[in-house]
Amino acid sequence: MIFTIPKLLLRTYIISFILWIIFTTVIPQVSLKYKDSRIKTNKFDTTTYPYSSITFPKSLPITNSLVYFIIGHPDDEVMFFAPSLIELSKSKYNNYIKLISLSKGDYLDDSWGSIRSNELVRSCEILGIDKSNITIENFRDGMNQNWSNVDLKSTLRKHIKDVENLVLITFDNQGVSKHPNHISLYHGTKLFVKSSKNKPTLYVLKSLNFAEKYSFTIFSNIEIFFDIISNFIQRFIPVNINISFFNKASIGKNVKIYSDLNMLSLSYAAMTYGHFSQMVWFRYGWLLLSRYLTFNHLIEETI
């Protein structure tokens, strides 16, 4: 009896993971090979092989853009934003990806700053971001550090050109885990957008409830199923089926990006090899349970 619940959870985890591979990887890749005329004829008009994607909407609004991921610490890019970062880097979107980390991750000691900065570069190279497109600032890392909105705005102004087709992606006002550095980024980035002439598009990563956060693929399977149903019904009736398990419906445009097995494998490599110093025992639990590694829900902020 003592082992009944753990066995049930393990069985659910394994079955869900297998279903997730089928939904996100097997079906889309098989479908792509049968539908894409380039693959069928073995004649290509680009230098990159086409990738399959699971996104809603199917045609993402983030294309032909200069995209900045604005994070608080080295490893945020993998732990929270990997699905979006990898997806938006695909050549079919014609985006140019850059990343700004506002701290060096020196919470424990100043000597950690150079170690974690180098790890960020290594991780980003695995994810496909060149070293020249990475900026690391020197805000103090810490749970007791509330960064100034004005200082953040000035720092972003120093690194981000006020151009057209500019997209910024950062944390929402809950900061995933109510981390004060992440929350500061939301307010500082929003202030930057308000003061910008061309009004960049700001997307924030939706913070998930505890159960969702550690559901890995379980809720993703359900959402993918209902998103497919919703898209099918919309062909005949103008209605949207929105699945939100624990949070109120979001205001603004929603972008949902799901990883497949290939993207998840890349995320694992970036975290375990790129950020090796951070691979203490509980990080492995994060890799096995976190939904952020398989799913990102981006919401466009209204400024």
C-alpha cells in the first residue's frame, strides 16, 4: 500500500511522456514529411532543413523581428525560456535573437560571476545564440535585491536600439516564482517600452501555478489536444476553447510554444553541460518535472 501512490505517479509520468512524444514529435514530423513538397521531392530552396513546430496560433506573430530575451541570471534562458528561444530562432521566422542578462549570478560570492557568465555563453552557443549577441550586466543577484526600474530602463536603453520590429521577452509581474529580480525586470522593461519612440512589442512569460509548474508534460498533452479541437471548431464556428487550469484568463494576445523531443534534448544539453556548476541534486528534479522546459505561454503586454 505504501508504494501504490509512487507507482501510480511513476506510471502516469511515463505514459504522459510517451504521449507527449507522440503528440509533439512523432505526428508533426511524420506529417511534415508527407506534406512538405521539398522533402517529398528532395529539392530545397533554402540552406536549412524544415523543422516541425507546435505553436498556437499556428502562424506566430513574432517574425522578421529583432528579438531580445531579457533575463535576470545565467541559466534563466534554459530553465524558463528555452522553448521560446529555440522556436523563435528557427530560420522560417527570420528573427534575429539577442539576450541580455542583468546579473552575473554572483549571489553566493563575487568569484561566481565570471564562472556563471562563461556558462551562460556556453549554454547560449548550444542553443544557437552567438557570443556577440549576449550582453551581461552587473546588477547584484539576490532574493533580497529589488532592482531600480529607472536603472533597468537606462541599462536597457544603453543596449537596445529603438528600431522598428523590435520584440522584448521577459518575465511577468509574478516572476515565475515571485523572485524579486524577475519581477523587477517586468517593471523595468515595461518602463523602457513606455519611454521608447517606436513602442517595442513586449511579451511576458506567464507564471504557472505550483501544480502546473511541476506537471512536466501532463497538462501540455491536455492543452495540445484542446487547442487542436479549438482550431478545428473555429473553421466552422468563431469560438475559442481556452484551457486555463489554475489562472484567470489572460488579457492580450497569447502565444503558446511547445517543445518537441529534439528541443527538449537541446535544453537538457544547455543546462547540464552549459550550466554545470548549477547541477546540484534538485536541478535534476527540475529537469524531470518542470513544465517550462516543454512549454512557454507568452502574453503580449498592453502598454
